[in-house]
Amino acid sequence: MKRFDRRTMLRGTLAGSAVTMGLPLLDCFLNDNATALAQGAPLPLRFGAWMWGCGMNPDRWTPSTEGTGFELPVELEALHRELASGGTLRDQVSIFSGFDVHLDGRPNFPHTAGLMGTLTGSLPLEDYTVPAQTLDTIIAAEIGGLTRFRSLEMSCTGNPNQAYSFESQGVPNAPEISPAALYTRVFGPEFADPNAGPFVPDPRLMLRQSVLSVVKDDRQRLMQRVGAHDKQRLDQYFTSVRQLERQIDVLLAGPPDLESCQKAPAPGADDLGTEVGQATTTNQVMAELLSFALACDQTRVFSMMFSDRISGLRQPGSSAQHHQLTHDEPLDPGIGYQPEATEFVYVSMNAWADFLERLAAIPEGDGTLLDNCVVFGHSDVSFAKIHGITGVPMMIAGRAAGRIKPGVHVAGATAPSTRVGLTIQQVMGLTTERWGTRSMEATQPISEILV
């Protein structure tokens, strides 16, 4: 039998030409030590996550009553904002309070345990580690192959190394930090503008379309000759290639027949940094570009990190970061909270409102783009001064194409925060019946917001 090694290639023929395809690093290469569209289809349903770091003041953020008639507390007053489509943002957002991250005797790694418990359903064994894939990638694995981009990740921190989305431990999805770069990536030469005349497929894409099919026989022979672990690794590898092929199919199909689809206007020059004005502007521009991308069905999954879990935001002319203030600034005895640190809560909630307002400004079907979204807003802790992970602040915006009813305050009564993530997965059409590990396992969705 012919021996194969790291230089082995899969071979086939396409259009009379030889095609070769490399392989990933396998164990056998190593030694023993190593509403509706025009076609009748429903309008796309999208999921997004939006995070801000260092929490809030629970007594000033949590509504005092449950259900639909709650008054907005002072730190959520940004949701009073009126929308051009009618009503206010408050009508589009449900608030979740009293949902906890349960440690089961494990350490509360500051700014890590709360975030990972909520996003992955599992607790990290070490600080700054990711125990499982994050909620956005779970959903992207199910619906991301339907669009040109499996998902889009964005950040307002100016630091590309601060990732928020993870496929697994050590496999982050690096965020776009530059609105200009995001514009080029989405609306550059490969964007099929529905208003630019007849669609002409790119011949380069057509040549790349059938790589897997022309090496099919070679692939099957290889799969019969490798061990179980290598079969698993090859399957993961070929799955990623098939995802690329599906994205090529989307590009070759031409622009989607979506009434609100049009090319986004080019953004101005980037102004990146950790000053609140820079982060706020980046959030606004990213939201505008994303709204056009969603309206053109370029992606159905996204994530936005307004500030990192250890929020480095700072006021103009100050070197004091938000995170530093949450620990160093004393509570003002006259008002009962930290006034300087709390200014960043206002900034974050106004940025959350800016983001949602932009999605609500795009008409789609009988409603708006936001009506066909599920946007999960959350932080990593509740009260940052003590790294609190009881009552982690969470919100859901949008109507999920009529699958959820917004404008509800649900008090969790110490239920695991994973109930929100389980609810989102089921609303997005996943067959997930339980999610999370140990005391973080959730088996019941939040019925109060389900239609």
C-alpha cells in the first residue's frame, strides 16, 4: 500500500485541469509523541449579541415591578428613546434580572466566570479561559451557511486581540475594530449590489466552486486508511471547506431579493480608541454598516463588544479607566453609588440604545429590521466593585419575526443565566432541549416572552 505523509494531496480533475487539495496536520503524519421574500420564503431571522463590560448598579438598573407595566429605572432611561417607526425602545426590549451564574464551588474568576457561564453554559477552570463555544457560534453553526458571511464580529475597543466570540478554547473569532475595514470586507468588490444592473457571476468563484467534488474519490480512500482521531479531524476540515463552498454558492446566486437591500454608504475616517466618544462613534458607525449588511442578507449572526470585560473606557482627558474606577472609587454616602464609575453605565446604555435604534430604522416587510432580530445585550458582572455574578444584567431586543413578545421584565429568582441562552437557541430554531453543565444546566425556556 502506498504510504502517505504531510505532502499527500487529494487530486481530481475540473474542466480538464488537474486539481489538488492539501490536508490538515493529522496524527498519522506525526511520531508516537504528538414576512416573505419574492420567492415566497420568509424574511431572514437574525441573532446578535451586544456586550458591555463592568455591569451596573443593581438597585438603579433593575425595574421594581415584573411583567409588562414596569417603569424604567434611572440607568435604563436611554430606552425611553422614541423610534421613527413608532413607540419607544422600551417597547422593543425585555429585561432579565435575578438570573445568576452558579459556581458549584469553583472560583469566581473576576470578569471571566460570569461572562463564560452566561455565554457558554460552563464555568472556566482557569482565569481568562473559554470552556466551550460561545452562544453566537452555536447559532452560526446552524444558520451561518445560508449567507455570504457565517457571522460578523465587531468591537469598539480598538484592540483586535480582545475577542468576544469563540469557536472553542483558543479559537477566537477576531473582531473587526475598524468601520472602514468592515465596509471593505462586506461592501467591497465581491458585494453583489442589487441596484447595479444585471448580475454577472465572478468566473473566479465558478472555478473554486467544486473543489470537494473533484477530489471525492481520493477523499473517500483516505478516510478508509486513517485512524479514528484523524477521521474526526478530516471531517472537521472538510466541513469547513463545505462551509466555504456554500458561501461561494451564495455569491454565485446573486443579490438576494430583499426590498430594503442597498449598498451602505462608505464611512469616514476611523477614530479608534478607548475614550467614550471614540467608542460611542465606532458603535454607531458599525451599527449602520451592520444594518445594511443584515438588510442585504450578507449575514444572519453577529456580535458586538462595546467594551471589554475589564472595561478600558475612559473619559476625555482622563487616564482613569472604567474598570479601575469600579474598584478604586468609594461609594458616595449621600447618593449610595460611585458617581464617576456610574457615568460609564449611562454611556453603555446609551450605546445599546444607539445600536438598537439603527436596526429599528430599516423598514422590512410590515415592520423593521429589528422586528426580525433577536439581539442579546448583557454584561460580564452585575456590581463590578465586588465582581458580582448574581443578577447578571441581560436584555433581549426585537420580536424574532413574531416568535417573542418584547417589553417584559422577568425576574429570575436565582435561576441560571443559561435559561436566557436556551430560550434564544429555541427561538432561533435550534432543537436544543437543555444547555449548560452542572448547576448551570437550563432545561426550561423563559415562557414569559414566548408567543
